Amino acid sequence: MANVVSVTFDIASFTSVMVLIVLGLGVIASMMGIFNFAHGEFVLLGAYTVYLSASAGLGLWFGIVAAPVVVGVLGLIMERLIIRRFYASPIIAMLGTYAIGLVIRETVRGLLGGHYESIPEPIGGAFSIGGVNFSIWRTIIIIATVAVLSGSWWMLAHTPIGLRIRGALENPMLARACGISTSRLYGLTFAFGSALAGLAGALIVPLYQLSADIGIRFLVQGFLSVMLGGVGTFSGPVLGAGGVGVMASGLPWLVPPVLADPLVFLIALVIVKIRPQGFIGAART
Amino acid sequence: MLRATKLQGGGRRAFRALPAVELLVFAALVAAPFLLSERLDLITLITNMMILSIFAISFDMCWGFSGIMSFGQALFFGVSGYAIALVGRDLGFSAIWGVLPLAMATGLLLAALLAAFLLLGRKVPSVIFVAFGTLTGSYAAERLVSGWQYVGAGNGLSSIKLLQLGSFEFVEGFEFYTLAFLSLLAIYLVCRFIVRSQLGLVLAGIRQNEERLAFLGYRVQLFKAVIFSFAGMAAGLSGALYSYHQGFIGPANMGPSLSTTAVIYCLLGGAGTLIGPVIGTVAIEALSYGLSDIDAIRHFWPVILGLVLLVIVMFQPTGLLGLVVSNRERIGSYGARGRGRARV
């Protein structure tokens, strides 16, 4: 019983990491119809911000708060300068963002000098309930994910800006006709998605060592999650991330870990092949 | 009859830059071993370039000519490389008449299977789905291989049995250069024939308006699958030559990073031109060779690659060849002379 609880906790904490990363990816994919290949590198930048803040003596918490802001601003600049040229053609966007990601990743790799840096958990240790130990930091990640999810939902459902975003998603042309600047909204959305990636990076870096490849391991899984959930909605990618997260962290308990990853990909691809419109899209159309 | 019928006469014949570039490149490749007979390192470098050019052309057949974004072209390259390495290790077999067809068959079969899954079926797949499908295939294969002890796990397979012709063994140098050159020439000519045949005409139609072609009764996805499989075969040949030439094949040779390198080769040279990928490969590899001596830059080589790709997609989508070849010639360069005007 205790074993089952701790496995479930592991799955839940990994799934929240996935959801946090995929939320930004999915928001951008749904709004602008582009898949941001540099998303993994935004996660890396978030993690790197925490590392910089820690080594500059500003402390971990400052880094964790600063990460979404820094990465969000960077995302905004990138959207204004580069990404906005790509909205018309998803494949070109893919190549362009891949190039941006490559530049960021390899620059950080050069700055880190190829080393792995460990970042300590800001609140270490564990608490136990009924003889089962729960890592405090993983619990915080789960709580933060739930908070971010409900915050985003509240923003979309109950604020004027959320209304505009939903409008621009449903029908960009009509939204423009109503005087909503979709171009500004796209900039904001991209910055928001980047900020989420930065936050995710800052939160997960104590769990994984900081290396240039910290983001890339989530990227392919992230894309599959978005496609699994369906592009064009906000809840779809989150559901997809949940599914992929549970599979990716649960399967290694059932099959040899070497086979687990490819199996997750295969299952996800087969589902997408059968339902190209995703979970939610299927219900809507 | 595959070849389109020639139209007689008809108007001014504009200067055609593409054949000139093609001739120039192949003439340079023929001349290189005679001019550089003292520099074995450069011969080896150019051999490598030609092998990778085959790989880049295979990607061009997918993206430049049939609009399939194959983000995992290295899968066929790597798996074929492993196949011949294993045949050499476990069966002690490396005769050229056996292993090269084996490598091509491996690439062809694998690509056909992937194409059947990704492209065929009741629902028309989106470009994005195909791109992610190929990317995921290549990523999954890399992960799988780097954890599999039988194929050397993360270390890959080294000291691969040399390629043999009778009792002759191919080592780095002129003989391998000749082999790579002939392979490149053969693949190039076949590709050139395909894109200028009636099949190429269908592909041109698919590029322009996939829906219309479908309404005209063409099974668009089937055509794409055929080209994708053919490209897999070419990539397989390239992978086998590569691992014989390097004497090594590793998980990185089938991963997304090599796959995207093929994209960069092709886009830098100019997609949809066949000779463009060769030029792109030569440019990138020459740059990499030239910069590898400078320590400070070598570490940031991938950054340079990324910047090159970014600049191309933002400012020069037609690649280097776009500077010398007009759009009209680049797009309309199939079929017999004079036919270019028929398409608008």
C-alpha cells in the first residue's frame, strides 16, 4: 500500500512538471498555430537564471521569482523580432524556432563549460504521512502547477484580456474586426508561454542537474502531449500532458526503462494517428 | 513513356544557370583528386562531403520535391549504418555487392514502414504530424540504441570491418573517393531523372496544390510514400558508406541532431534543386573543417549552425543557389526544355 502511494506520488510530481512545461507550449500552439521548438531552451533559461542568481549570491528564491520574468521578457523580444514573421507557415516556424533553440542551448552549454551543476532544493527534506515519505520540494511543484493552472483558467475565463484571447483563438479575423489587436495579443501570449517555461525550468532544476540538455528531454514528449490533446484549445494540451506524463513515469515500473520511452512515443503517435483532432477537438467538431 | 514530350522551338531560350552549376560541381569533384593528390586529409574530407551529400539529397527529395518535412531522415542513415556494422561484426561479411544493397534495402523498408504509418490511411495527415512522427522516430531510435548493449549502447560500434571488393579492401583515400563519387553520381542521376519524369510532374503538382491533385484522381499520399521510401533508400546507402568510411557508427548518427543537420545542408544550398544540397553540404563541412583548428570557435560551432539556419529561413529561403538561379528556373526546372513556361 505504502509502495503504491509513493509510486503514485512520483507519477503525480512528474506529471505536474510535464503539465507545467506543456501549458506554455500548448497555449502558443493553439493561439498562433506554431510549435515552438525553442520551448525546451526557455525551460533551460529558467533553470539557468536560478543558477546565476544562486552563484551571484542572490539566493535561490530570488532566482525562482526572477526566472519567469526574465524568460518572459526574452520571449517577448524574440516574438517581436523573429517569431512573428513565421506565423504564416508552421514548418518554417518549426525550423526558425529550432534554430533559436540551438543557439540558446549551445551558448548556455559553452557558458557552463560542459559541466553539470547541482542546484540544491530551496526547501529540502521530506515529510511523512502514515509511514510514507513525501519530498517537500516535489509537493511544492505539484501545488505550484495546480496554482498556475487555476490562475491561467481564471485569467482566461474571468478577465477582459482572457476574453480577448479566447476571441482571437476562436476567430482571429473577427477579433481584428472588433478592434482587438491580435498582433499584440500574440506577443503577450508568447511572452506568457515563455514565462511559464521559465517558471517550469526554475522549479525542476533542483530535481535534475543543470545541464544544457535539461529542456530537450521534455520537448518531444511535450509536442506529443500537445498533439494528443489537440491544438486549438487550452485544456487539450493539459490533458495530453497528463496522459503522456502518467505514461512516461508509470511505464518504467511495468517494462524495462530502455523500452519505456519509445513505447510512450509509439502509443502517443498511434493515438494521434487515429484521432488527429485530439481529445477535445473530437468533442467539439 | 516517362519522359515528357519535347516541344519544338518556341521563343527565346533563356540562359539556364542550374545545369551550369551542376556541371561545375561534378567537374570539380572529378578534378579534386588530381589537384589534391598530395593532401590525403582533404581527399578524406571531400569523400565525407560526398557521402553526406547523398544524405542531404535524400532530404531534398522529401522536402524540396514532395513537401514531406522529414525531421528524422537520420533514422534511415543510422539504422543502415548499424545494419552493415553488425553484419560485418557477427557474420564477417562486407562484400560490396552484398552490403550496399542490404543497406539500401534496410533504408527502403524502414522508410516504407514509417511512410505507411505516417502518410497512408483514411485521414490525410497534417504536415506537422508527419514532421513530428519522423522526429519522434529518430529520437526514439537514438534512445533505444544508446541503451542496448548488443549494439554497443552509448559507445556505438567502432572498428567496422572494411568494405571489400573481391580481396580489395576500401580504406580512406582515392579508392573510397571514387566509390563515394560514383554513388553520389548514381543517386544524383536517378533523382534528376525522377524529378524530371512524369512522376516529377505529379510531385510538382502536389507541391503547388495538393487538394487539386487529389481531386484530379491522384492518390497524393501514395506518391509521397513512394518518394519517402526512395529517400530512405538513398539515406541508407549514405549511412552505410559513412560508417565504412569513418569506421564508426554511434547513436548520435541516427538522432535528431544529424537529421536537422541534413535540413541545414539542404536549405543552405537551396531546397528543391538537387545540386543545392550538395553545395550546402560542401559549404557547411568546409566551414566546419576550417574552423575546427580555432579552439574558441570550435566549442560554439553548433551556435554558428543555428545562426546559419536562422538567417536562411528569415532572409534567404531559396538558399545559396537562389542567388544565382532565378525563381522561374528553380521551380520550373522539370520536364523537357520549354515546358517551364507551361506552369504558372
